[in-house]
Amino acid sequence: MKTLLVVAVAVVVLFPACLWATPAKPALEVVVLGSGGPRAFGRAGSSYILVVDGTPRILLDAGPGAFLRIGELDLDLEKVDTVLLTHLHIDSYQGVVVVFSGDMDASALPNLVQLAKNADLLIFNCAVLDPPKSPSQLYDLHTPPRKIGQAARDSGVKSLLLSHLAPDVEGQQGAVRKSIRASFAGPVAFATDRLRLPVAHSF
């Protein structure tokens, strides 16, 4: 019994209190409620919540399944005071910048590049593969991976999160990543429903 007491005292003394403390909440966190694209394949429709200092504050879009995900994640909407139903939005907080692309074809990229200059995170809708691997009509609404990589490079964003994913994109993640990597060297991730992403940290 005396040996156990000595060990317990040693553990308390040798490990600083900071190691026992709860990790600090990030100043800004993106919660992916839905990462699905324009076709149904088991994901909720694209929507996000921005959590500021641990409190959900901004709801961006409210696609099908979003409120189911809110319940699953036990998110409190009481202090959500901004709802954005838009295809292009920038949110800034304490120097942290997140840019959402929404649906856009390649002709809109110059404007996005200007808006996303040096952003911490670019969330880009990725619903098509590089031509000609997706139906041709979809390129009127969506940007292919190679162009996404070029836009991320030209805007100088720190990291890239692909969302609004279509089944063919989901099944070709390696090829999509390789195509983006031809231009953009930063971190690239694929969104999943219920993903929580601290913006201040790379992934």
C-alpha cells in the first residue's frame, strides 16, 4: 500500500498540471454537416457551421440532412445568429480567413483567386473529375480538380478542403489529389459528414 502511495505522489509531482488540463478550444472551427454533391449517395447536402470560441455561431447553407447532423453532433443552435444561403462567402475572425467556393465553373476562378488571397482555408466544391471524365454539362457548373489546384496555388491559400463531392470523385480520390498536386503543394483533404476542422491548424 505504501508503494502505491509513493507511485501516486510521484505521478502527481512529475506531471505538470497543464498536461491534465482540457485542450484549449480553437478560435475558429469548421464543422462539416454535409459534404454531399449534386447526386444522392449517402451523404448529407453541403452545409457547414462555423464555431467561434467553442460556440456555434454561423450556419452556412442548410442542405438536406443538415439538421440531422446537428442533432447527431449535439450542436447548440441557441447562439447561431447568422445564416448564409449563398454560393460565395468569406468569413474572417482574429486574422483567420475561410473561403467557401460554392458551385462555380472555371470562368469564375479569377474572382475567387482575388477573394481567397492568402486565406487559411479554402473549402472548394469538387463535383467533377478532370475532363472528359464527367458528363460534359456538369462543367458548366463545376470546376475540375486541375483548375482547383491552380486556383489554390494562385490565391496562396494555406490549405484546401474538398466538399460537395460526387460519387465518381469519391471513388477517384487518388487521381483527384494527384491532379491538384500538379499545382498546389499545401494540405488537401476530402470532407466527410460530421468532420470538425480547427482552422488554425493544418490537417
